[in-house]
Amino acid sequence: MKRHILIGAALVFTAGQLSPSAAQPASTPDPVEDSVDSLDQLRDRLEAAQNRVTSIQERATTVEAQIASVDRQIAGVRAALDISNQLVTETGARLALIRLEIDDKKRRFRIVEGQARAIAVALYKSGPIDELEIILASRDLGDMSATFRYTEAAADNRRDVMSSLEGLQRELAVDEATYQRQLTEALIARSEKLALDQQLQELRGARVARLTDLRQKIAEERREADALAQESARIEQRLAGALGYDDSIVVGNPSALGFIWPIRGAITSGFGMRWGRMHQGIDIDGETGDPIRAAKSGTASVFNNAGGYGNLVQIDHGSGVATFYAHTSQIFVTNGQRVPQGSVIAAVGSTGFSTGSHLHFEVRVNGAPQNPLPYLP
């Protein structure tokens, strides 16, 4: 809309400057029309730069989501790896205990086997002994009973030792095979998880490098957009002077709706669509530190670092009507403070998403942005 106003005003301005004798075709270029053309080109380039920033930001957001997903996978793999390490440690410890038990039982078996072997050798040396020989050789009944018990015990002891050893060997062989299998499985699982962790780390590194590259491109595109916006603002200001914009707006009598201008300055950007999105207020040129006054009395709310608005003061005027004063360098009111019309509430600045010192001024009714110009004198 502002472009149409500028072009229309340029035509009026040009027509007003022509004399009858100058109505003939002239070869002298029109500096106002050239400035309008340059402004159109800058805006086209600025819109393209903004679109590129949006596109790259969307890709960066996708890569950030991918990195977050990889991080979750890495966390899961490392939790599983901790379990695998614990299983390897526990299985190895059980194997060590089994081997100690095997060694101890083998040692005890050798002792018992030696005793049994000594008994067998003694029996062999004494030759076959039947019950009659034992009776005849015994000095008395007690001696005979002891001999019988000795020979029976020797035979039973050897049988028990052999049976116990065989059973123990089978049992320990099964246990050791079981734990060896478990240990091998745990080691393989740990190796697989280590390999997967390495792959995920490499994938994350590639995604982080991609994200870094995209962020660098976003910064470059934003620097270009900022430079284009500044150049556009300079041309608009030149056009504002050439086309008769009021460059000396002053705080004066209130409008019919009871509002006054918050600062003195030229309007550098109007209400409506700008760079492919809605500009919800007007930008009024100013120098950092210039006083900003309340357009109407009301209750102040203060917002420091309010995103693109930067340092922001909001004044509630009642009946659903509020005004916004954005990009301020200093704020002189507090939350809940009642401010009279015309009182200084802040100073012009360039905080938030701003390409230079100015006041972004909004009028909202029930939260919906309105064109501020009809509210102002």
C-alpha cells in the first residue's frame, strides 16, 4: 500500500513541478522515479532474502530434530551398553568362582583318591582275605570286627570318591559351558553396541556439521537482508522528504479519538503487508535516546527483551484499546504504573529485530492490530 502511495505522490509531485513548456518529452531522468524503481528492486531482493532465510531455517529445524533423534538413540544404546558391560562382568565373575570351585574339588579329590589308593595297595599286599581267614587271624572278636569294618570302608570309600568325582566333573563341565556361552554372547552384544554407538556418533557429527553450515548461511542471508532493509529505509526517507511527507510530526492536540503522536519523526514504514508478512504497526524515525510519550493515558506494562519487539512498553487505555511502543533503548515506567497522556515513558532505540533507531508503534483493539494513522491527529 505504501508503495502505491509513494508512486502516486511521485506522480503528483512531478506533475506539480512541470511548467507548460516542460510538458514536452524530456531526456532528463526523474530522480524520484529512479528512487521508486530502486526501492522496488530492493524490496524484491529483500523479500527473496527473507524467503531464503525461511527456507534455510526450515532445513535447520529439520536437522535439529534429526540430531535430537540421534541423541535419543545414542542414549538408548549407551544404556544397553552399560547393561552389557555389567553382564560381562557378572558372568566373568561367576566363571572365576566356578573355576575356583573346580580347582578346590579336584584338590580334595586328589587327597581322597590318595587315601583310597593307599587302602587298595594295603589290601593288595595282604592278598585275598575271605571271612574265614579274617576270623582265624583275629585275636578276638573286637579285632575281627575292626578288620571287617576297615576292608568294607576302604571299598565303599573308593566307590564314593569315584562316583562323587564323576558327578562333580559332569556338573562343573555343564556350568562352565553355560557360563562360557553366556560370556561369549555378552561380549558379542557389547561389541555390537560399541559399533552402533560409533556409527551414531559419526552420524551425529555429520548432522552437527550440516547444522553449523545452515546456521552460517542463515547469518549471511540475514546480514544481506539487514543491509537491504537499511538501504530501503534510506531511500524511503529520501522519498518522504521529496514527496512532502511530514518530517516534523510533533506532539500536539489530540485526535478525535483522543490520541497524540508519541514522537517527532518521519514514517519510514507503514501498516500492512511488508516483505511477505504483516507489519502490524508503523515505524517512526528517530535517534537513540529521543523521548517517547504516551499517546493516551492508561496503565503501563513493561516487557524487556520481548523477542522481535526488543524492549517494549504496552499501555492499556481501557475498553480493549492498547498501544505498543517497541525497540526502545530505555524504559522509564514500571508495571502497573498509571501514565498520563504525553508523559515520557521510554527512549527510542534499536533493540529486538530492528535495522536502525526508530519507534515501532501499534494500536490494538481487543488484541487485533489496527492501522494507527486513523487514531492519530
